[in-house]
Amino acid sequence: MSTCRPAKWGSDGMFGRKELTRLPNAYIPSNDVLFLDWFTNFVDYLTENHERLDVKEEELTALQGLLTAYEAGLTAYHELRDQARAAGSNKREKRSAAESYVRPVVTRIQAWSGTTDDDRDRMRIPVHARQTSQSVDVFADRPVPIIDINNRLIHVIRARNIVGEIVSNARPAWAIGCEIWRTIGDAPGQTPEYVDMIRSGRFVIEYPPTEGGKQVHYIMRWVGAKGEKGPWSEPESVTIAA
């Protein structure tokens, strides 16, 4: 059976959580792994000194059995937790693949002349705002990338809109979303790659640990249902928090 016993522990405990300051009589750690370490030490010491400390055989046997049962339970918990994490990662990969495939399909259907607003409503995709006969100047709208880098290996991206000197949180009426393009690192001559489209709210990008600490250079542009493309945003360069 695998063991969960730690070799060394710092003041931060497991997963970086610090133990709370305890009263003198609160000697049992709340952290599961630290409790295993404490309980093991306690039972081992009693095993060696039970006669001198007047510990009865039945007490020692009960304590040893409880230690074995707890260690087995903690190991089983960690195994199931790791399986759950793997299942969660697999689920996110499958969803990402599904979204990556479905978005271009939706974009093509949106641009198809035979698609009606009733079709869109039944498919639960955005229904076009009714346009007046007045032409739309798509070059008046330029996105402003807003990128939150406060979480490790995650960028949360939003787009604001600027027309002249007026900045707004609202998406242009003619646009169905804002394309995200990027380059990673500072190697010269890179061609920006398409990432995805923000249709509403925010878009979250998760990076692998191997990308931690690298610079990402984002550019964005508004796009319309009929293929209209607005001007590029100003580049926004941020670091992937490691």
C-alpha cells in the first residue's frame, strides 16, 4: 500500500495553507496529512514505550488498527481525488474541442443568407439586431483588450470598444464578436495565430505549465456576421503567471 507520510514539512503545510495559531491543548493538526504524521509518531512512540507509560495492550492494539485504517482511508481519498482531477481535465479538453469545432460552424451559419432569426432562436445562437438601411462604418470601432493575469497560468480576456475618444463596454451593433489573435514569446518573425472569438462577457485561456513566465502578445478585432472585419486593436503584451 502506498504511503501518504510526508518526509518534511514547512510552516505552510500542504498546498500552501498555513496552520492556524493553536491553543496549547489543541495539539492535533487539522490538516489530514499532518495528522497522519502526528498520529504515526504517537503510535510508534507508544509501541516502543507502552510498558513504561502504562499503556494497556488493548489500547495499543486499538491505536495501531485505527492508524492503519486511517492511512488506508487517506490513501484511497488521494487516489480518488487524483482521478477526479484527471476526469476534470479530460472534461475540459473535450469541451474545448467541441467549442473549437462548433464556433466556426455557427459563424458560417450566421453568415448564410438563408438563415433566419427564427432559425437562430431555435438553435439558441445570437439573433441579429435589425439593421437600418444606413450603412455601418466598421472602421469606426476598434477593440481595447482587457486582460486579467492575476491567476496562475490563466488569462481572462474581455473586450471594450473605442470610437474616437469614447470607450464603451458595449459591443458594436454590427459585430457578432471579437476575434483574439496572439503570439507567444519574443521570437522575431512570428505570425499571430487565431485563438477564438469573444461573443459576450469574457474568454478564459488556460496555459500549460511549460508556458509559465512567457510573454503573450494579443491583438483583437471586431467581426460581423457577413464577414466584416474592423481594424486591429493596439497590441497588448502580458506575462503568463507561473
